[in-house]
Amino acid sequence: NAGVTQTPKFRILKIGQSMTLQCAQDMNHNYMYWYRQDPGMGLKLIYYSVGAGITDKGEVPNGYNVSRSTTEDFPLRLELAAPSQTSVYFCASSLRADTQYFGPGTRLTVL
Amino acid sequence: GESVGLHLPTLSVQEGDNSIINCAYSNSASDYFIWYKQESGKGPQFIIDIRSNMDKRQGQRVTVLLNKTVKHLSLQIAATQPGDSAVYFCAENSGGSNYKLTFGKGTLLTVNP
């Protein structure tokens, strides 16, 4: 199993541009999550999903959107990128409401 | 608000010593706790977990202790190695239908050869 994969690894955006961060898992996990991690800080939950077709907001959802059309994929959409969205983004998945397994992250810079 | 926090932001130890990383939590409803290790440039990696009906759990070279009376969690690493150098996060799940984890800020562990 590849586990949780994320693409791209790095990206630089200009203010106002849009992009989609891809996340996929091959563990048949029901739950998937998106976090952001700012330098020297812990992880903050952006959005999460408890199954295909079901998504909900986390702690810091503003400026982001998600969709979950399949069990495997959970893309995160940034519309109108802002410098405040410069961060490292991690996707995670879990089988149940317990241990979450993380992807390698996407480092995003908005200039 | 309720949160998970760490007592020490940095910890420096000698190779071969035992390391203890501490974590305080304030949500008395939390019933599941996880320790993660995050190496530079990588995603958090699961180390060990513990449920609130236990006070100790051991893994390979790691032990997690849970003291519900004082709402304290610790991670002990035996015979610390240079490869253990990383940021360690504790996380809590407040149980029920809440699938969300609350993470602390992390402790940076540096192992000196």
C-alpha cells in the first residue's frame, strides 16, 4: 500500500490564483482530513470527511473548499489565494474515529 | 478554550539516554490520545496511542503514560538514538462521534551523538 499520497510537493502561487491540492489513500479508510501547519505550530483542521459525499468544516475552513466523490480521493481547493494561506498542507485518513495516518505534505507559498 | 499543550518546547539529550516528553490536556472528556513523530520535511508519523481506560502502554522502545487525575500524558523513549530527533506531538480525541483530533504545538527533541 502507498498509504496517503499528496500532490504536488511544492507550489508557488500568485495572489488571487486558484489551485487544487490532491490527496488519495489506498487503505479504504472512511475518514479523511485536511490540515495546515504553520511554522513552529501544531496542526489545524481545515475540513474533514466521514465518507464519500459527506464533508464538514474544521477549525479554519475560510478560503478553502473540498469534495469527496470517492472513498479514495479528497481534494482541497484554494480559491483566490492569499499570503495568509502560505503553509504546509497535510492530508490524513483513518479507518475509524481514531488513529490518523498522514501524507507527506504540500508546501504552498503565496506571493 | 480547551486545548492540548506541551510543557517543554525543546529537549536535548545524549544518545543512549532515555527521553521523556510531556503533554498536558484540559478536556476531561478526552478518551483517546496519540503521539506522533514529525521529522523535518515529512508528515506526522504515528508512534503510539492510549485510551483513557489505560494508564500505561508500551511499544518498541516507547512507553506512553496517562495520568487522568492531573490530565497529563507523557512519552518515554528508551535508549534515544539520533534517528529519534524530530518534533513530537500529542493529540487528543474527545470521543463520541467526534472524529477530530486536537494537536499540541509539539516538542523538538534533539539527540546529541
